[in-house]
Amino acid sequence: MVAGRREREGTETVELIRSAGGDGFFVKADVSQAAEVEALVARTVEKFGCLDVAFNNAGIEGDWGPITELSEENWDRTIDINLKGVWLSLKYEISQMLKQGHGGAIVNMASAAGLMGLSGASAYSASKHGVIGLTKSAALENARTGIRVNVVCPAVIETPMADRAYSDPQFHKFALGLHPMGRFGKPAEISEAVLWMCSGPRFFHDRPVSHSGWWPARRPQPSWLAPTVATLQTTPELKFCHFHKSPKPNSNAPHRTVWR
């Protein structure tokens, strides 16, 4: 089951799944709304008979800029999608898995920004820190039920969101310089990790997995960074709710890969 607020991208994703020999359906849903998340889980069970695996991937970057210049509306919207959306998803996914009684696997999408501070992106960073804390709590609460809950924390991945966030050439160059492999990550590299976490070792639980190195928060960011961060308007990324076996740059300065 594929869900999100953008029907075109959701339908395209389902077509890709079907062309690869799988089966899929799209449900339009806003993960910040409890009734829609509850209905999404119910629809998944109706179509597939159960809910075994969930990937909570919905997220926006929100508007970026100094804390003193950001609006309350931007804060609320970013937290609603990125953090409340994950909480609601966990609430109804775990409830369904507990009813089934045979465990399950859930992976949440956080960010490297959830492992460190990110100048100019306070709401986004705070939301991703929250996702990591929420994941740990959910994992502890359900450790003895067979429901595993983990979280991925990618650095910059080549997506439309990253294109918007790093559209400024100087900011793009700076961000690229934080990646020891000399490039940004690709969506397929994250999906492979998520699939492994969903089907891999049963003892792998309550773990934030960092993809691609990112410099620690104590590294000073350049003075031009905050003023050149553009204000961005976004729409949520897709949330892949149910799977049925279907779905570092060279720098002159020393760098450090962060593994958590």
C-alpha cells in the first residue's frame, strides 16, 4: 500500500511496483490527520489481510531561516507532518500488529539532522530529533511483542526535497563537502537499507542507522549559510505504508564519518 497527499507520484509508484511483478494500491492520505491514518491502516488490512511491515516516510523540510524569522505556522506544519505524522502512524500500525499477534517490523524516516543541529533548519532538525526519540520509545514498549521499530537517518539524498533545500550553488557545494564519498546518496540506497531492516535480523531493534557521513554539530558552519538559506514551500513526501516483498565529496579539509 502506497499513501501520500500527491496522487500523481503515488500512482506512478504503484505502476512501478506492478511493472516489477508486484501488487500495489494507492491511498490518498494526510499523515497529520488521525482519522486518515487510521483509515489507511484499515484499508491496508482490507486489501492484504494483515499489516506486517510499515515504512513511515512522510516528511517536509518546511521553511528554512533563522529561528527569529520563522513563523509559528511553519513550525506547526513541519512538526505535524514530520513528527506527529510518525506518531499517528506508529499508533495505528502497532495497534494492528498487536491484534494480529505475530509481530512485525516498522522503520521510521529521520535524518542526519536528527543526530546534530542544523543551522537555518531548526524546525526540521527538531522534528527529526523527535522521530529518533519516538522510535526508541516505541521500540522499548514493544520489544517483547515481536514488533521491531527502527529508524534511518540519511544525509542528503537526491530527491526533489534536496533540490529545493540545496538549490543555492554555494550552499550545495558546502553540503556536498560534508559527504566523505564525494556525492549525495540515492533513494535506492536508502530503500535497500529499509528493506533489510524490515526483513533482516530479528535482534536488530531500536537502532538509528546513519547513511553517508555527516559532520558533527560542533563543526562551525560558514557565516554565509544562514542568510543564504532560501525560504521553501513544500509538499509532504510519500509515505510507503505496507510492503508485500514489493516495495564521500573529496574535500581539502579533514572529515569525520558519524556512525550511530
